Amino acid sequence: GESKGLEAFVDRLYDSLQADERVKHFFAGSKLEELKRNQCTYLKQVFGGAVEYDGRDLPTIHANIRVSDFHFDSFLELALREFDNVGLDPDAIDECIVLLETVRDSVVHPSLRDHDVRKVQEAANRKPLYDRLGGERTVTMVVEEVYGRALTDDRLRSFFEKNKAKVQSIKKKMAQYICGAIGGPSAYDVADMKPAHYSMNITSFHFDAVIEILREVMHQMDIPSGDAAQVSRALQGARENVCTGYIVRTEIAKRSLAKGSDQMFRRLGESEGLARIFDMVYSMAVNDQRIKHFFEKDADRIKQGQLVFTINQLGGPKTYEGRDLLDIHLGLGVTDYHFDCFIGIFGRALQGAGIEDGTIDEALIALEPLRRSVLGRTEEDEFRALAFKQGQSMIDRMGGDMSLETFVDFLYQAAVGDDRIRYYLDKGPAKLKQIQKKVYQYLSGAFGGPVSLLTKPLPTRNEVD
């Protein structure tokens, strides 16, 4: 609503802020109107207005106020509610909240965001983690072993199989990043990480698989468990940069697909366009050393069947009458690696056909749910694979049901006192107990124990950020 609309929004927001027990103490005093006026001007600039804010910078303004993540999250909640009350559509609300989120580091007091494990250790006169591990030499050895194992792991092979020069470059960058993350010198520019991974389909599943391999390698190299755990935690900072591209592209694609897949089918060139794309796919697939053995017998018949099924899957006429995917692929030995290779070829064919990036993402997202049927596994199989080792469930390895219950109790005691996440747990005792019980029930099933909480797919857009 331009200037007038934003001013009306700020008036409503300040009414809410002054009435909210969590943050109202920040919005009291004789200078409230001046504060509101300056904040309104700043928001006009943030949201793309022609007005330029010329007041003090945010860190200086908030230096002595001691705003925590909890307070900032509470502010965002009230802002979201008032955006909704003034009739802003959900997509515009998301854009505004994302823009407000960018100022968190300038508003929240540094001492309330200082969770740097390395600094705490140094303050206690301990050697930095980098030195305790053995420096660059040890990190390079760890990376070498991790990379080698990733090349034999069907979950990860497609991301790590590169030419020799590229492999050496990736290893070098991995070692540089890890050195910096654990307190050593680093020549790696973290700003390069997100753009380098943005167009890759790397999910938290893949990120966790690498961390799992890393832990196994450190264990076999006799790195102390405490230090190994700190390495794993230090590397969690890379998750957002590595996985954000896939998450954002997936979210955009899902929102588009939620409106119907017929438009995607049209942008793909309908049946004729997909037929041309499949000609390109198969010209690559039958010559690809990784998967060509699946197409050595009657490739034309397989291609035609896949084409009809894919047209059906991507919004075209529902004319497929063949066998179900599970039956077709039973006994063929298809793994995640092979599926990823074929999807990668399909993506390159779409690019070669001149399909725009957004439509390519939609098509790949629409095909991803086929993975389980092609590989012949269920969601429960995936849970069990993670939960069981050497025939023993994770919950048993933890010490049984009572240990898990105690773990959840301690988890919540720590969580409700942590300003980074306290906002989400700021509930009444009865509600908090209910949430805690559901977390316990979920973890019980996830860790190989009794499943007493049924999980449902999360909606495309969630109210909890």
C-alpha cells in the first residue's frame, strides 16, 4: 500500500507491541512517537520505497537495549499477524518477513547470540579444536577418507563422481572450509558456498549422510569422541549454504504445482515436446556407463513406456496402463545412485531443450516421489535403515525407553531457556507437556521403538518459521 499503507500497518503493529508482555518494555517512554516515526521510515526503505533512512545505524541504536532472539521472534510474530490483518496475501507476507529477518544480526545484542564453542574453550585455556586434532594434516587425511567413502555410497556417489581435477579441487575446498570451521586458518571464502551449491539437488538427507561418514572416519582414526562431536557441530553451519538452493527451488516449484500441473505440461511442450526430450534422454542414457546396463534389452520399448508414464506424471493425459513401478523394477538392483544419475540426465535434457529453470525444477520435483517405488522401499524402510545397526535399534543402544524419556526431559529443560528457540516453546505447562510427549512418541518410532505417533507430510507453507 506504499507509504500510507505502511504507516497504517506500523500504527497497528505498535498497538500490538505495547500490549504484548514479552516486548512492551521496549516500546514505552516519552520518545515512542519518534521511535515509531523513525522505524516507519526505515521499513519504507527496507520494503523498496523511495524514502531513504538517514538515522543512526541499527547496531548503535540497539547496543544497550539487550534484545534477544526471543524478543526478535516475538516482534516477527506480531508483524506477521498485522500483515495478515491488513489483508496482505501470503506470498507478500513471506517476502516481508524474510526482509525483516535480514536485520536480526543488527538488532539482537551480540552477547545474547554468542554461542561460539571454540571461544568458550579458548577462554578456559584449552588449545583450539584445530590444534587438538593435529591441524591441516589431520583434516586433509579425514577429507581424503570421507571423499573415498562417499564415492562408494549410493546416497552420495552422483554428487562426488567428477573428473580428477574437479575431485582434487573439491577435496581442497572441503579441507579449507573444515580448517576454518574448527578454529584454524582458512583460504576458503564461505560466501562462495551457497552459489556453488544452489542449483544442486542436495537435501539435508545428503548432508546428514556426509556427516555420518565423517563421524565413522573420525572414530576409526581414534579422534576423541568429544572432539569429533565438536567437529560435527562446527560443520552444521554449512547446512544452510549447501541445502538452501534445493529448499528454495523446491518450495517455489511446489507452490506452482499446487495450482495444477497442466501449466507445467504446456511449458514442457506437451506430449510432442516430452517425446523430443525423451529422445535426448535416451541418447545419453544408453551410452552412460553408470546406467546403460538397464537399457541394453529393448531400449525403444522401455523408452516408450517411460514416456507415457512421465506424460501422465507431469500433467498430461492419463493414458498409462502398464504395470506399477514397484513390479517393473523389482529385482533390477536400482539404487539411489542410479536414480540420481537418470534424474540428472533428464535435467540436462530439459536444459538442452530450452526449458526455463523454474519449469525444470517443477518437473524434477514432480518425479522425485517415484524414487521409493523405483527402489522398492517404504518410508518405514528408510526409518529402519537409520534406526538399526547390527540388529540393534537406536533406542536400545541409548539404554531403552526410560533413557529416551530422560533425554527428552533434559532437551526441553535446555530448550525453554535458550533465547534462540524459546519463542516456539513459550506455552503454558499443559501445552508444553503435550508437545514434549509428542516429541518423545515421534523419536521412539524414529529410533526403532514403538510407533505411537503417526506422521503426516507438512503442508507446502507452514505457519511456524
